[in-house]
Amino acid sequence: MGKTKKVRESARDDFDCWWWLIQNGTPTVFITVGLFALLVRVAVSLHPYSGAANPPKFGDYEAQRHWMEITTNLPVKEWYRNSSSNDLSYWGLDYPPLTAYQSFIHGSFLRFFHPQSVALFTSRGHESYLGKLLMRWTVLSSDALIFFPAVLYFIVVRYKQPSRGLKSELPWHTAALLLSPCLILIDHGHFQFNCISLGFTIGAVAAILSGKDFVGSVLYCLALNHKQMSAYFAPAFFSHLLGKSLRQKHPIVEEHLQLYGGLIYIQHSLF
């Protein structure tokens, strides 16, 4: 009965959250800033990436493309193993499993439209116009599908309570998140997929701020399993969750054991 009540309260909070969003004109602000942010990303992506036409390794663009080549042509058990088909000295896959699966999804997209760009062995250093266009699209779509919704979620959670900010500040805070120069230059200029792990992290923060600790923990685990640099945020998440647990009347209770057990299971299944 108690759990059913909590689920109903959570559903009501979510409805109130999105109703607040509509009432306060947030969609208009977010769409306007978001479209401009996308245009900036497209403009940056028109310029050369780091390592372009610079053999033998061609920069991080080639690393990401090569991971797509490996994951779409070799079985899962060989993605991280050195072999005649997977020379780890040439941009060996050294990111956590979620990056590998992301590379597989994007690689499948490239293989469908331009098979030569991810062909095993022969695609090394591939820099055709269509190949680069499709590669840029994978980053842009990752931004639009993961990072942008996470920012929207955070903005809604942050501003739905009057005490947390003025409505006039909303466009500036939205722009600060969506137009971060570092993220845009590294992902759309240099060429990486930080938008995915950072999107999961922002979503995790928003979920925890709205009282959804389990959802926030799962999202943070996804961020950590996409890019190991997300471990920098681990002390903040751990300290918050541990502190919240210790402030309870009975810190070691079934709910918390289920939470930590679930997180351990997620980590184990991904690795």
C-alpha cells in the first residue's frame, strides 16, 4: 500500500512538473535557445577536426570511427581483445562498455548508408565527405536525443519551485548549459561524444533533486559506464546518497539495500 502511494505521488509530481513547464512558457525558451545551440554545433562541425588528413592515426575522429568499425564487424567478446582482426595499438577500444554499444549503434547507421566507412581494415583513415557527414550527424543526434532532454529535465526541476530562481533567469541558464563552449568545441570540433555521459550526469542530478534517488543512481551508472571520466562526480553522488541514508531513522533498511543492490547489479551486468 505504501509503495503504491509513493508511485502515485511520484506520477503526480511528474505531471505537476510538466504542467509548470507549459504554464511558464519554458518550451518556447528552450526551443529558441535549443535551435540556436544546434546551429552553433552545425557551424562548428563544418570546420576540420583535430588530426584531419594527418596520418597515421588521424586524431580522435578516427578513434571513434575505428571503434564503430570494430564493433560492427567483430563479435562482442573480441571488442577489447588484441587479435589479428583487432590491433589494440591502433586506437584500441579503451572506454567502458556503454561506449562500445554506442559505437555499435552508430556504426550500424554508418554501415547502412556508407559501408566503406566502417569496412574492416580497408576503412582506416577513411575521410570521405559522406563519411564525415554521417559521423558528424552521430554526434549531433546524440546531443539532441540525450544531452538536450537532460538539460530540459534539469531546468524544469530547478525552476518549478519559486524559491529556486526567477523566470527571467531561465533563458540565461538554459543558454549556459546548451552553449557551453568546451562541450561544443570538443564534441563537434575535435570530435568526441561527451554529450552522452554529461547528459546522463545532468539527468542524474535532476532526478536526485526531484527526490528520485534510484533513477538518478541508474543514470549516473550509465554515465560512468559510458566514460570513465564521469568518476570525477562519484564523490558527490556517493556523499549525497550516503548522507541521506544516514539521516533516516533506520539507515539500514530494505529500500536502501534494494537501491545499492540494484546499482551493483547494473554495474556488474554492464561490465
